[in-house]
Amino acid sequence: MLEVSLWLLSLEQLKNDTAKLNKDRTTCEKQLADAKQQQGTLYAQSEQLAESLREIDRETERLRNELREAEQFAAEQISREAVIQANIRNCEENIERTRQESAHRAEQVQSMDAQLAERRERISVLNEQEKAEEKTNILNALNFARKVIATQECDFLLLDEILALPDYGITTAEAIGDILKMKDESMHILLTGRTLPDSLRKYADSITTLTTEIV
């Protein structure tokens, strides 16, 4: 009987231990489930945090690109401003140079007017023989100019007041045109005078008109 009682006590103890183990197993399973749930929550939060960090990186890169574009735009504006300032200085220099050239040309016009008046006065007081001699000298000078042009003895030739000769009946615009036809492209000829006959315009590369402005 004693041995049976001991076995019964052991069996009861085993039942109690088994019940406790089952309870502990249930508790552990519940804790494990809670831990897995928390792990899932933390994983989701980690994914959200990672996505937030990636979004921050993308925004940071966008801001960097905007900053680079802004810096590039600012550099271009500074460069453009420098070019504009240089153009303004050039324009101011050109304006000043033009003013000086205008003043110089006005002086030239006055000088030419004085020379022309002097020549007209000198011609007006010449007698017929002197006029004939003067005309001969001028025609000889034209022939010399024709020879210089034909032989290409120079690169630049100034025929001062030649445009006034048709007005005095010394030569014709057609004769002057015939002289100009003889030059080649390498020679530069400058003709001066009060008026330019229309028939000679076709021979001109450029025409400069001097005017005097009273200020």
C-alpha cells in the first residue's frame, strides 16, 4: 500500500508538473506570437523609415540640382552683365570717337571750303591764256594719273578735287569714269570734290559725305 501511495503521489506531481509545463508553453507561445507581431511592426516601421530616408535623399538631390542650376544661372548672368558692361564701354568709346571724327571732318569741310573758294577766286582772276595753261596743266595731271593707274605704280592714289573738273568744263564725268575703269582690285583711289556725278556712283565702293553742323 505504501508503494502504491508513493506512486500515486508521483503521478499527481507529474500531472501538476505537466499542467505547469503546458501553462508555461502556452505563455511562451503567446510571448512568441507577441514578439513576432512586434517584430512585424518594427519591420514595417523600419521600411517606412527607410522609405522616408530615401525620399529625403531624393529631395536633397533635387535641391542640390536646383542649387547647381541657380549657381550656373547666376554665373551666366554675371558673364552677360560683364559683356553688356563691355558693350556699353565700347559704345561710349565709339560715340566719343564719332564725335571727335565729326569735329575733325567739320574742320576738314571748312578747310576744303576755304581751299575751294581760294581756287575759284584764283581761277576767276585768271586771263584766258592763264586759264588755258591751267586747263592744260590739269589735263596733263589727269594723263599722268591715267598712266599711274595703267602701270599700277602705287596702291593708293588721291585725286583731290577731281570731281569739280566737270563743273568747270575741264573734263567730263565720262572721262573720269574711263580712268577709273583702268584700275584693278588691288588699287585704292580716293576722289574728292563738292558733288559726285551720278554716272560715277557705280565705280564707288563707299561714298563719304561731310556736313557742317552749327551748334
